[in-house]
Amino acid sequence: MPNVVVSPEVSIAYETFGDPEDPPVLLVMGFGAQMLAWHEDFCRALADRGRCVIRYDNRDCGLSTKFDEHPVDMGKFIATVSSGDIPAALAMVPYRLRDMADDGLGLLTALGIECAHVVGASMGGMIAQTMALSSPERVLTLTSMMSSTGESEYGQSSPEAQAALFTPKPADREGYVAAAEKELVWGSKRYGDVAALRELAAASYDRSYYPAGIGRQLGAMILSGSRADALRELRVPTLVIHGLDDTLITPSGGKRTAELVPGAELLLIPDMGHDRPRELWPELIDAVVSHTG
């Protein structure tokens, strides 16, 4: 997979699918997940519908730039935020969501793409929102999937989902792959697929096992604050997609996003959790193709 420099300190690994002459769709992945979480078959199916699809690794993940010189102890960071010492928490984290949004925009620039349709999932939805807010002239449409607004009272995780998210995974490959089963807690109740979770975990581990980046990405997400006021002024055509089974970012996060963005369309999907089950790909792809048409 190619890798391009998008700023003096960051290079981004990416992959494209489809005809470069088709409308570009930039897929932005979420917290701690590599571009592989946008399944290759999903990307190809979207490309087959007449879109040039671009998926990439966020900074501190996959094969993109790692910020090893800024170690963050996730437990200490969470304790600091919980105590209310925000200045100390800010000092721990070297970047924010705006920097991650600039990475995505920088990738488009490096590829010679002036503007694109942007689709973000989970933290990727927050990054996609930030792209649209900071550079609306470069975002043709925004699709915010299984995400929220940065307001703490919306999209709150269930205790079980939060515990699964923050429990460190085993460092050995076998244990890491086996631990993927815990993600069923926030997945589709109907279409939860342990084999698919383990397959992704194995591929991710083999490609780039890098738990050190998680603390920095978490800090960027938490410390970037609320986007509520800015979203009220957003004039980019917006589609909000949220699964009704989602317990990691509960549906109130998506509902609130659609409520704030003028003219936003809200698509609530039964039998979808904080995942994209293969059985629901036709509905998701139809929605994205329609919105980006």
C-alpha cells in the first residue's frame, strides 16, 4: 500500500479502489482501527457503484506515522481527565482531532483531489465532521456514521461497552485475536460475527500491532471538545447513519448530530450496532451512493 507525506511531520498510508475519474469518497476510520476495518469487499462494492474509494490509516495507527516520542499512559490520562485537571491532560496529548482532520485533507491534496465526499465512522465521524467544519469548500458531502458531537451527554457508552473498550488486549497474537470476541458487546445483536471479528483482529495484528497509539488518539478525541455550536452553522449536505443496537456510541449521538446540522438526513438502522455487518452492506452502500450522487 502506498504512503504519502501530508505534512512535515506526518505520512499517511492509503489505498484506492475504482476509477480515479469517478467521484472521490474518502473513508475515515475510528479509534484504534486500521483502514482494514473498512473491509476490502465493502470498498470494492462501493467502487462498483461508480465511486473512487479511498481508505487510509489515521496517524498513530496502521502504517501511518507513529508519535512514539509522546508516550501517553491511557490509565493516567483518564484519571487526570476524570479529576478535572484539563490543563494537565492537554499537556499529555500531542495533537487533536483538527490535526487528524488535516491529515485526511492533506491526503486529498497529495492525491490531487480538490474536494471529496467524506464518510467517517465512530471517531472517524468526528474527524469527518471536523474536516467539514474546518474546510467546507473541500467536502462535497458529509456522512457521519455511528458517531457523535463531542457533547458528553449524548452517545454515552454502556458500562459493558466502555469496559470492553478500555480493557487492554493481550500482547500475544493468539490472545489478541481471541479477545476480539469482546467486541460483540457493541455489535449487531442479530448479525454479530465472531469469525469476522477474529479475522480482522488477526489481519490487523499481523499488519501493525501498535497499542501505544491508542492513548494519543483517545486524548485527541476527548480533548477536542464539543462541536455543537459549529455544527449548527454547517452548510455541507449531511447524512447521519446510526445503528439502533449500538452500545459504544448510543443512538442519541447520531440523533443529536442530525438535530444540530441544518437539513441533515438521519438514517437509523435496525439490527446494526457499532459495526457494519455484511448483511447490511447493501443498505449502507445504497445510502452512501444516494447521498453522494
